[in-house]
Amino acid sequence: MDIKPRNIIDAIKNVTPFQQDGVAKNYENIPVDWEVYFTSIFHKEDKRIGLMFAPDRNTYSPWIYCTVNSEDYPEIKVMKKGQKIFISGKIEKANERSIYLKSCKLKFKKDKSYNKKDTIIQVKNPQLHFGKGDNVGGDKIEKDENQKETYPRSIEEGKKSWFSMENPIIWIISSLIVFALFYYFFGK
């Protein structure tokens, strides 16, 4: 069974508040194995450390919490925000915003605090590119599959989105021009 954090939260949110506790209890003690991103740490008693994770870099919901012994995982002392790790454990409890794991185990990636695929290499000759693996100006562009594009995929697409009536700026300017022309010719 491969349950994603978002599926759990959605199942709890999509019922009435009266039913939420019952739905959340259905997930208790289910084993999970997730790829998550480190967000925060808080110290508990003795050598216990509370960790908070997000399911991906772009979304901080649901929060995923677990507690581990700091002596078992010395890597915790140098973990960076946004670092990808793998956690496994059993769901202790869940609500519409958070999932708490028990018997948590951590597995750290071999690379340092980032993944090369998550980084866009600086391009010598800036041009539009079409995604992962394209060669632009002699530099290979690498982009994570989950990363959202914020640029037009082509010059034609960029022109369409800017010069279309779907663009609110163009719509407002066009309306003002039409109003001014109407007033000029028929308003006096």
C-alpha cells in the first residue's frame, strides 16, 4: 500500500468535522515510507529530537512530524532546511494539517544538502529552453520534474499569453483605449 501524505489529509478534510476523527483513526498504525524535505527541528527531553518535514519543496502541507534519538542520527546536527531525506515509520495520528509518525527511521541521501537535478546551471548565452536535458549555449540544463516552470516554453507561447485578452493588463488597457475613443468621437 502506497499512501501519500496529501491523500491522508484530503481524506480527512473531505468529510464533515464530526467524521474527521473517525477517518483519521483509519490511518493509525499504517506503515509508511516517504521521501520528504526537512523544515524544522525542536529539542525534547534527554536526547530526543523532534523533526518536522514537508512532502515536497513547494508545498508545506501537510506537516509531517517524528521524534528520534539524536545519537542514532548524528547527521541531524548538520541537516539543512530543504534537505531531502527518506523516513519510514507508522502513522501515530493525523488531522487535517499534520501527520505524526512513531517508530521513525531516517535514511539520508549520500549527496550533501542539495540534489544537482534541483539546480539550474548558470547559462552563458541566455535563451529560452524547453526543459530538462536541453543544451543551451553549450550548458546542459537540468531541472527537477516537480519544479514548476515560470517562463514561457516558446516565444510564440510567450506572445500568446502576453498579447491575449486573457491577460488582465492588456484587457484594462484595451478597455481604456476603447472608452477614450468612444468619448472622443461621441462624447462631445
